[in-house]
Amino acid sequence: MGKIRKPHSVLNGDKDKAGTCHRHEGSPAEMTVLAPAWSPNSSLLLLLLLLSPCLWGTPDCYFSHSPISSNFYMKIRELTDYLLKDYPVTVAVNLQDEKHCKALWSLFLAQRWIEQLKTVAGSKMQTLLEGVNTEIHFVTSCTFQPLPECLRFVQTNISHLLQDTCTQLFALKPCIGKACQNFSRCLEVQCQPDSSTLLPPRSPIALEATELPEPRPRRLLLLLLLLPLTLVLLAAAWGLHWQRARRRGELHPGDASLVHR
């Protein structure tokens, strides 16, 4: 008679196998002697599998290590020094000041310009542009949503764009891939709220600060007060003009009668 194999405990004996992403396939005999389908151990195992990053995958904007090299600023400086003239580009001026996200958004927009400039640049400049592009190309691994309509762009020179790119890389380098790995909350580019849509502040000091400019209701009240006065002046001017015209009409018939005499 063959020996009956003891069932393997997934939570005890096979911890190494259960910790991997591969599914454990046993022999048919092993499969028939497993614990009941909905035991407490099975429930715990199912929960672990559902929470396993191997099954769900990594976030859409995740960096397990820093993608920024230690000499990125040298590549940017080399390109800046090579530029014979400043090419016009555009930059967003109302990005939401979200921690770490704003730097990532700025690099995302800058990388789009670098790719566009590569299509019209000469061979030497293409090489320098590609050197800078390799430093910020990591943003393409993030599946950003379409740019919002509220984003405002202003025209500037490429030297300013490169300087801002260098600043944003310096801001991200100490954090990305270390304390900051998951940037999935930054996939939606956000704008600063428009001043007309801001809620009024609640603190008394802030309220006093907002009352420094002349409020619009006061201007409207002033216009309403001036409107009757304007109508009175117009009516008086019209009445004076009508009286003068009437007097002239009364004088003309008298003059005509004197002529006939």
C-alpha cells in the first residue's frame, strides 16, 4: 500500500511558496485532501491574495528607485550653453502647488517640449536634447489624464524652461524612489482655483483684508444714487430747451404781422 501524504499547510509549511506570485500546483492526491473550502485559514489566504501587489500590479506612477542621475544639471547646462538663441516655448503658470506633484507636472510638460524640439533641431542639438530628455523621460511611465482646460500657458524662452526643469529635478531628487515612491495621486494635472471662485475667508483678519478694495455693492449703490440726479438734470435741460423753443415760436408770428402792416 502506498503511503498517504499529509496535507501541506499553506500558512505554515509552505510559507516560501505562498509568498511568491506563482500558483502552487500539487498532485491530484494532494488536492483531494486539502482543508474545507471556506475554513478560517482559507479566508485569510484569500484576503492575502487579494491584497497581494503581485496580483493587482503596481500603481500607474510608481518609482522603486530614483530615476534621476547625479549629473543631470550638467546635461542641462551643456544644452543651455550650446543654444545660439532662445527658442520660444510655453510654460504653465497656474499649476496647483501640490507637494511633489507640481514638480512632476512641470517635468511632464517640459518633456513634451523637448520631444517637439527634437523634431526640428540639428544633429548636434538633437543629441543634447536627448541627453536632457533621458533625465526627465521617467515621467512618461505615468499615465497622466488629459490636460485640464483651466491650465493657462504663457510664452517664454527655452532657457527659462531648462532652468525650471533643473529646479524641479533638484526638488524631486532627494525624495523620489526613497520616501516618495507612489505618485499615482498626481496623475490628474490640477490648476490653481480661480480667484473668482474662491470662498470668502472666515477669520476676522482675513475679512478685513478682503474689504480693502472697494466692494462692488457700494459701487452699485453709488450708481443707483446718481441715476435719479442724472435724470433730473436731463429733465431740467430738456424743459429749458422746450421753453426757449416756445418763446422763439411766439416771437416769429409777431414779427410777421409787423411786416404785413
